[in-house]
Amino acid sequence: MIGVLKPENALTVDVEDYYQVEAFSGTVDRANWGGFESRVERNTGNILDLFDQYEVKATFFVLGCVAKKSPSIVREIAARGHEIASHGMSHKLIYTQAPDVFQQETRESKQLLEDQCQQPVIGYRAATYSITGESLWALDILHEEGFKYDSSIFPMQHDLYGIPDAEGLPHELKTPNGNSLVEFPISLASFGRVKIPVAGGGYFRLFPYAITRWGLERINKEARPFVFYLHPWEIDPAQPKIEGAPLKSRFRHYLNLSRCEARLKLLLGDFRFTTMRNTLVQTGLVDSQ
């Protein structure tokens, strides 16, 4: 254990089921989603129990179609004192959507979540971090729909996402139309000119925990908060296997699932966490009201 570190960091969960991930989008037809065993409710409950054990609060970016099918998930998350935020409605990449379709889905998801949790939903995270250089127009729609902050920009290059030269710290950005929106980008540790993705997800399962801890410590030692993210299916090594998926997709999805929960427990013991909203309030970027 490395002891208690400051500042408080943003702990986040992207609430989606194992068969809804982008890695399997070329294999799993959306029209057939209803035929898969749903495990998101149980897995989210297990994460909630784990967070209770470590007495931490988190922000849950809930997929709208999950909330529509299983509204008890949203109510349970809110009842346990966590923040509800939006992960969109359909888990489609933003840069594949027309702006009017994106706006309709974004509005529908926000209203649905607010009806279920009976509290304002002010945060948004795009499916697969798909606010990129070609979809920055989405930021103006988020502002128009009443969101206060976004956490969709990954400041590195990836085959599915990323804006390599984006600001790496939480900040207020100007949208293409000149509106203001707070951005909490996905955290990276820098080693010289090399950017190391240490903020969660598949990287958390790929790298030994010592590398993740080193990178996150490095961010905190600079008096900066980081954001950490994971998915409920990442602590479920017994989930059904998706047949016929490409090797790269299977590697990304199934790598070290059996080790993820143990590593998460280490993380929760080694760092201080709170919701994304609370972290942004502490930095002065979001109003406390």
C-alpha cells in the first residue's frame, strides 16, 4: 500500500454489457442484442458492493438502452450515493452519426436517466471516446442539451479514438460554436515525449499493476487529479464468449479479465477517489450547486 494520496481522483464506470462493446460491433448485430444473456445488472451490483467496502463514491456513465431495459440499475446506483451521468443511448460511435440523430439520442438518454434517478445529469461520456477531431460538433450539442462537463476526449492516437494534441488536464474548453464546456480528458502519464495510458479499461488489464500505480502516482505528485474508468464486464471473467470475433477484438476484450478485480481492489486502497462532479468542484471548474 502506498498510503493516502491527494488530490481526490475521479472514479468512473461505463455501464454497458459485454456484448455491446465496440470491439464486437462487427460480429454482434445490434438487432440480436436481446438474445444475449444480460449480465450488466449483476456485474454493476458487484461493483457497487466493492465500492461500499472501500467507502468510495463514483460516477456511473450509464448507457441509455441499458437504463431503459433495467431501470433498477440507475435507481440502485443513485440510492447508494453515486453520481449518474450519460453514456449516450445506443453505444454508436459519434463520428458515424448525423448531428440530428446524435442530438435526439443524447436528449432521450439524459431525460430517461433524470427521470429514473430524480437528479440532474450534468456529465457525458461518448461511446468508445468517439469525440475526435471530426466530431467536435458534438460538444455544442452537449452544451445545448444542458451538460456541464464531458469526459470523451482521449489525448492520444488510437485506431478508434483520440485527439493526440488535446489538453491533458481538466479544463474549460471552447466548442466550435464558441460555447463553454468543461472537459475532463482521459488521463495519461508522460515519460519524456511518451504518453502512457494508465487510466483504466483494457490498459489496466494489459499493464502490470505496478506500471498503472507508477503512472497514477506521477499524476498525483504533480498535484493533479486523474480519471480512472472501467466497465462492469471487466470484473466478470465467466461472461459468455463471443464467437467469431477477430483476434484483435478478442485480445482487447478478454485479456486478464481474471486479474481485474484484484487489481481494482489494490487501486481502491492505494488512491483517493470521489465522483467526477466532486473532483471538478474541487478544481473550481464546476459549480457546487
